[in-house]
Amino acid sequence: KAGVTQTPRYLIKTRGQQVTLSCSPISGHRSVSWYQQTPGQGLQFLFEYFSETQRNKGNFPGRFSGRQFSNSRSEMNVSTLELGDSALYLCASSLMGPAETQYFGPGTRLLVL
Amino acid sequence: KNEVEQSPQNLTAQEGEFITINCSYSVGISALHWLQQHPGGGIVSLFMLSSGKKKHGRLIATINIQEKHSSLHITASHPRDSAVYICAAPYSGGGADGLTFGKGTHLIIQP
């Protein structure tokens, strides 16, 4: 069974631009969570989707948004990029939600210049 | 919001030593996760536990729900165990929450 995939793996953007990251969960998994990892703040929860519905959202500004498609693939979007958005963005999938074993993707490393 | 604290932040040990990493959290939870992150970023789930003890190879995880505390033990440590170990708990305790994470323990096992 294929693991969680994320595209792109690396991305360089400039301030003010927007970016879309993609996550394909393990087949059959309906829950996708997104996390941001930075050296200063560590890992932080962004949001979680289940069956195309956002169930939970972390403490991030509205510039961070996401969606989930009927095939459970998920995208997250960051608009009006700031330097502080430079981070590793990870998604994780599971059958029903974050209380189960999470399967993490390799991450997308975003650099904002 | 659940506050998750780990100790120690950094740990260097010799090959073969018994390793213990501790995690405490502030809000009652449905399950606690132990994760391993190698250089390069990839994260692997080691354990998810809601009570008692789990063992996988040389790794053992325990949790005390009443004391809101969990430990990860590594027996007969090996240089390949060098990684960052992170504990994570549901954001506000519930099963549908996202996770909140400890700062991680940077473990180095020297040959």
C-alpha cells in the first residue's frame, strides 16, 4: 500500500505570493491533518479534514486554508506569504481521525524570501 | 488547549544504555502518540496508547492516565536510534482533535 505523498517537496516563494500544497493520503484513509514545523515553534496543528469537512482548526490566521476532495486528497493554501511562513509543512492521514495512528507524509519544505 | 511538555530536551548516551524520555500533558486525553523524526524531516509513528504499556522491539511506551504522564524507553540503545522523539496529545483531549506536540527530545547515541 502506497504511503502518504506530498507535492511539491520543495518550494521557494517571495513575500506576498500564495502557495498551494497537496497531500494524497493512504488509500482508504478519510482523515487528513496538516501541521507546520519550524525551528522556533516546533510542530503545530493547522487543521484536520474528514470526508471533505474541516472538523478542527488550530490557531493560525485566515491566510491559511485548506480543503479536501471526494477522493480524500487534500490541499492547503497560504495566501499573502510572510517570511515567517517558511517551514516544513506535513500532512498525516488516518482512517478516522488524529486519535488513531497517524501516517505522515515526507513534508513540503517552503522557503519564503 | 493541551500543554505537552517533554524532558529532557537533549540527551546523549553511549551505545547499549537504557534511555528514558518523559512526557506530561495538561488535559485528559483519549490517546497519546510517540513519534520519531530523523534528519531530513520524515516522521514515523512509534506508538499510540491510551492506557498501560506497549512494546515494539527495543521500544517500550507507558502511560499513566491519572498522573497525565507517559514515558518512552529504549533498551540496548544503538546509534541508529539517534533521532528526535516527539510526544503528541489531542489538542483539547478529544478524539477528533488535531494533535499538540511536545518540543521533542534530541537523542544522540554514540558508538
